[in-house]
Amino acid sequence: MSRSSARLAEAMQVEACPVTEVLDHVAGKWSIGILIAAAHGPIRFTEIERAVHGISRRMLTLNLRRLERDGLLVRTVYPTVPPRVEYDLTPMARELYTSLSGLVDWAERHRSAISRARAAYDAAEERTADEV
């Protein structure tokens, strides 16, 4: 490989890394639920916790920080006792929400077909294992 080709490959990898990292954050198991929960306006930590089933407080905190760092959430702290904290989507995240809601709609529409396909696949695998 020539030096210019090597530099180009390295530059492409460096450029792709942040994109991959952001996609990992956005497409993560918990991030989608958090973004969908926050899409209807400012939402408090405990409301997100209730909306995203199965998430631990620690995982919620980490994901909220990551989404805030990526510019997808705005965290607002109100000077009350105790302090009130709300999270809201940024304009960039509202644009992303459109795509996410399309993906969620697709998953809901095809949930039955996916379940049938999985059952058929598992049955075929089981028959194959029995033959061996």
C-alpha cells in the first residue's frame, strides 16, 4: 500500500470512529427508550426511569450523560429544594426522533412476522440437530 493510500485509509478510520461511536450511543438498548421518553417534552429522571423498563439508575445516569455529551439532551437544573432536574431533546435529537419513531413503528408492525420467523428457524434448527 502506498503512503498516500495508507494516509487516506487512516483518515477515513479516524473520521468513521466518531460516527460509529455516536451510532452506538444512539442505537444502544437504553438510548432509544430514553430518547422516545423525552420526546414529549421535558421529563424528570424518575419519569424516564419508569418509562424505560428494566434500566438501572446507574445505567440511566450513564446514558443520560452520554446523550447530553453528544448534544442530544439538554439537562436543566432548577434551584429548588430539593433540586429539580429535567431532560429535554435538542433540535438535533427531535430530528433523530422522527427516524426512531419510524423504526419503532416498523418493529411494532412486524413483531408477529418476526416471531413466526424465529419460531420457524428454531424448529428447523431443532430438526437439524435431531438428525445429527
